[in-house]
Amino acid sequence: MQFFTNINIKSLQPPITYHDKLMLVGSCFTEHIGNYLEEVKFRVLQNPHGILFDPISVCKSIESYIENRQYTEDDLFYYNEAWHSWQHHSRFSGMDKDSVLETINQSQQTAHTFLQQADWLMITLGSSFVYRLVENQQPVANCHKLPAQTFVKHLSTIEETIIAFDTVLHRLFQFNPDIKVMFTISPVRHLRDGVVDNNRSKARLIEAVHHLVNKFDRLHYFPAYEIVIDILRDYRFFDTDLAHPNYAATQFVLEKFAESCCSESTRTTMEEIKKLVIARNHKPFNPNSNLHKQFLKAQLAKAELFKQQLPYLDFKREIEYFLRVF
């Protein structure tokens, strides 16, 4: 019996390989993909602004990396005994203003350098809803738990999203002429917006992204949203909040990503590296046994071979861990 709808995911051309550097920006689902790629040793930079959901915030963040914008104390505000930036996730917030600025600006510099050399920019959009400050209509990337009356909530139109990305993509292609872009739509359901408005929001993102993909030959789309909503389409694939895809659903999406976006030789290497990472994380029953020492020696030999074959990847943690046998 057939329990899933078939989906024909076009193979990515050119495919992603271990020679590539990938920057990922966007919603929390971005970090599911990014963590998976990092685990198997891809050269990745994730969310230099922290998690971002709406297209306006994503575009502003990319523009800031291109410009290598350095933030000042005028860009921060104080609330609930901490300093925050309207353009950054709360993981950048802190009690010391100078430390907050230093962390933000170090992240900016890293992002600027990485983006200029990146082969891929992967953008995951979560919602069309944009929040603006009542006092000056400034769009914010994070509300930092301020009262709802501080903001005006706006459902971006398809045209607004297209215009925002048109502008930033032209700047990006001038900044890095060889970069390619992959869009995804997050399958996380924003139920706080209500079921109807969540679907309106996702529909606008999908339409805007496909308009852009059809316009630029170096833009691509990976159907993470469709895989979860149309293929898995069952609450057993969601967490208890009924909004976030669970581990099984996420792994299914990541398998489809590897199958359609990575070359066959890259997928083979990914599987071998994954075994090495699992071996590093292995907790032995008897760490002092000869059997475990032999295991460490065998894994060390594999790690050193990978280091020779793939000198542009980092196997320092694995080699240091397996060296404990000596």
C-alpha cells in the first residue's frame, strides 16, 4: 500500500558539495538544516542576526552584511534590565551594553567576510507578518516581549516581499557575483496568528518566492513546507504544540534535502562523516578496556584519513577526542 503522496523534487543543478560554503538565514527551521549540515562538517554560517521570520527582517539583515554595518548604542534600547536590538534575536541581548554591541558587531564582520566568499545563501521564510513600532513605523525583527500595543502588525503583500528581495538580490549579486540562492518556506505553523491568517501568510511567501525563482536563474526552491504539509500531513509528525515538525518529520525533510540537493559522492561522504561523529559522541561502558582503545585507534585513523582527503574541512574535535587513547 502507498501511504505517502509522491513528490517530484527536481535535482539541484549544480548540486551542493563539500567544496561549498553556505550561509543560512531565516526562521528556526533554518537552524534544523544548518545544524544538520554543520554536524556532517559542511562549512556553514547560520543566522548572524539570530532567528528571523519575516521577509523584511531577512532582507535588512542581508543588506547589513553586504555593507558590513557596525551598530552603535543608538541602535539599542533598554527593557527588563537588558539591552536589546530591534534587528536581532534576543540571544544577542544582555545586561552590559558594550558587550552586546561587541557581540553584534563581531557577528556582522564575520557575516560580511563569509557572505563575500559564500557559494550558497539559503533563506527560510517563516511568516509574512511584519511588526512595526507604533512610534515611528520602524519594522522590527524581534519584539523582545514588549507589550503588544508597542507594535502594529502588518501582513505583507506579495508585491512588498518581491520588491524587498528584488532590491537586496541585485545588491547581493554585485557583492558576490558567483553566489547562488536557495529559498525554503518553513513548515512551522504560526498558530498564534490563527489558522486562516497562518495560511494566508504562507501562501503569500510561496507566491513571492516562486516569482523570484522564475525571474533569476541562480535562484532555487526546496519544498520543505510541501514535504511536511502535503506528504507527511499528519499530526503524528508534529510536536505536542501541534505547530513544530517533530524529530521524525525533520529527519525526513533532511533526507529529501540531501537526496535532491547534494551530489551522490557528497552524500556518500556525508554518511561516512556521520559515522565518525556518532563514534565521537559514543559513551563507552568501559572506557579503560582494550576493546575501547582499539575502537579509538580505528576511529582516529579514519579521522586522519578524512583530514588528508578533505583538508578544507575541520576534524580537529574528532582527532583530539580519539587521541585520548595515547
